[in-house]
Amino acid sequence: MNAQEIKNLIPHGYGKVIAERAKVTPRTVSLFLTGKSKSIKVEMAALEVLAELNTKKNTLSQKIK
């Protein structure tokens, strides 16, 4: 998954969450998501956040059924 694909999946406002998780500035996350820099720390944090959001979404969907 590249930075653009991650950016398209990250909900608005989660850049700060990713920054806190990766222990970097929100600007670093922004640069990563726009493809202007590369950071394995940011990429891993973003993928972790996406996985958690996916799990939460699936759990809530199961409760509705």
C-alpha cells in the first residue's frame, strides 16, 4: 500500500493520532501522506491506525446485525 492509498483511507483528523503514535510531528505525517517524504515510522503507525479502525468498524457492524 502506498502513501496515497493510505491517505485515501485515513479519516480526517487522524493525522494527529498517527503523529502521536509514530512520535513525530503532524507535519511529518502530512509530508508522508502527500508523498513528499518517506518514513517507516509514519507508515507503520498509519497502518496500525487503519487496522484498528477496520476492527472497530467490523465489531460495530456485527452489533447492528
